[in-house]
Amino acid sequence: MLKFTTAGESHGRALVAIVEGLPAGLPVDVERLNRELERRQWGYGRGGRMKIEQDRADILSGVRHGLTLGSPVALLIENKDWSHWTEIMAAEKLDVPPEKSRRVKRPRPGHADLAGGLKFGARDLRDILERASARETAARVACGALAKQLLSVFGVEILSHVVQLGGVPAEPLELEWDAIANIPSDAPLRCADAEAQTRMVALIDETRRDGDTLGGVFEVVARGVVTGLGSHTSWEEKLDGKLAQALMSIPAVKAVSLGAGVEASAQPGSRVHDEIGYDAEAQKFTRPTNRAGGLEGGITNGEEVRARGYLKPISTLRRALRSVDIETKKEEPAAFERSDVTVVPAAGVIGEAMVALVLAEAMSRKFGGDSLKEMQRNFEGYCAQLRDY
Ligand code: EPS
């Protein structure tokens, strides 16, 4: 089964990841993987850190002459900022004088600082924030890029876009695949509506001046997903649940919806469910609409998988919120060093990676195989079965 794990602290030496369960013989394009890392770093409203990092992954194992071996694939992404943190983040015991230690004692409301500090008994909240940082998502995007490369063999493509940022526009954008696919790669916020994007940029500028931060909504769309991934038979097999968990695990995401999930709750059934037709020539069932977001009963239904992630504003504010010093227990402003104003476009790219990993896991679960060839044979046999239904 496909699985992955990551390790690494934000200002530590590097991020590492291991992806297990990729079939042998999958072509791996490292440049394509690195383009995903670059996409994650892109976006108006990011802070000083992204000027330091230029993420690139090194493949340490599991790939030979451009093809997977079927063994674990290990990846490494260096933290360029590490050179400024070698003493503070050293693995060996060092006596760092208090004025150089950058100990964090004033938890940021909304961040993992306080809950994590209490849970792990950390007296320096850096022990928590270094791992809670969204820096970790660079490793996930690298893993997701491998999942995408597996999926593309089976005709699956995945995109993301920003549908709302800081409440702009008033209603989240509803767009077809082509409009999303045509967003220029240098669009400042990966938003298909140029006018809305201009207003989002102005809002980010204003918010930065105020020392504040913004959230928003991204949408991930996967097309070409075969009918029948996931299962209605057990709660933990339902693919909508797995997608929701995967997207909810992205830092700052506080809500996830599938298709018209949020709006549908206020509509009668006749305006929500996607009526069923049949295309005899293509030997497939059709839907004029896709309000279900490609999933019914926790099973993919052959339509585009559409999922949205709703981000709260970043919890590190220059105009710091009220907090309490964990040492003195006195009121103090929360800690601030530097911060992004917003990360919605980056979260969309991370969302693509998480959706890719969930879909790739479901594909390998259903079609299995030690080699890509075996997996393809299983896939084609199943597609023939669908046509004969
Ligand atoms: C983050 C704080 C910022 C972000 C970081 C997430 O980093 P720093 O503390 O170094 O200024 O830029 O995100 C990344 C480094 C990244 O690669 O996305 C946080 O506190 O979560």
C-alpha cells in the first residue's frame, strides 16, 4: 500500500520524506517534482523566508536511471535558512547563552504553541513551533509530486486555484476545468478571475500595512479519476473521509467541503443531486452536473473530484495579539519574528499533493501490483469490466 512520512523542523538542517509502495518501473521526472516545490513557494503575500529558500528535492533512494525500483523512495530538501540556526537547532547538547537562544515564551493564539507546549511539557515553545510550522508541507509536496506522476500514467490530472481570499470575491468562484488550467503560471495568487485577483492583491497590501493576516479558500480539482475508488462498506474506507482528513491536516485549514457540500445543505434535494444519463457510444453513465464533487457513498463516480479547503488567517501577526508569558504568567503580546500575510495559493498546491496521495493510495489499493505494468494490466481489466456493466 502507498504510504509516506516526513521529518524535519522548519529551521533544522533539512526536511526528509519516505514514500513506500510505489510500483517498480514508474518513470520519475525530478525536474517536474521540483517544479511542484517551486509552485508551493509562489504567491503574493508570502514573507521573508521564501526569499531565502529555493526548494529542491534530492532523491536518495528507490529510483535508478529514472525508474522506481519498488523500494522506499527517500527524498531530502535542504533548509537554506539552517545556516542561521546551527546552534539554536543543533542536535548535540550545546550551552547557548540566553540572549542567543531565541527561546519562545509568548504563545501565538491560533498556533500549536500553547496546546503543544502544555502537552509535551516544552518550556521553550520553539520545541513545538519548529515542527508545527508549515515548512513541513514542502516535504508533502515532494511526496505528492511522486503520487501525481503515478496518477498521470492512469490519465489523472490535478489542479488547484484560489476561489476566495479574505472574503474577496463575496462568493467563492465556480469555474470549469479549462478556466483553471489556463491560469498563467505567474498569476500572483493563482486565481482565474483577474479582476478579483487585483482586489485580493490590494487587500493583502492593506493587511500587511496593518500588521494583520488573511485566510481564504482554495479548490483542488482532479479529473480522469476512475469510477470506484473508495468504498461504502466501512466508515474508514470512504474516500470522502480520507480526502477530508488529508486536506484538514494542512496547516491553517479549518474546514473542508466536497463539491457543493456547503451550499447544498441549504437547498432541496431536487437542486442538489446530479441526475443520471447514459452515453451508449462511450458505454458510460453521464451527469449533467457535478454537485457531489465526484463522490457518492464515499466512492468516486467518474466525475471530477472537487474539494475545497478553508484557511483561517495565519496565526503569526505583526500586530501581535494578547497572550501570556509561560514563565511569568503575565499578559504579554504574542511572539513575532516574521510572517507571511497569506498562504492560500501555497495551500492549494499542498492540497493538490494531499489529494494526489489519497488518490494514488486508493489506486494502488484497488489495482495493486509490484510493477507498474502489473498495475496497468489490472486497471485495464477493470475498465473493460466497467464498459461491460
Ligand atoms: C511559518 C512561518 C514562516 C513561514 C513558514 C511557516 O517561516 P519563518 O518562521 O522561517 O519566517 O514562511 O513557511 C515556510 C517556511 C514554508 O516553506 O512554507 C509557520 O510558523 O508556520
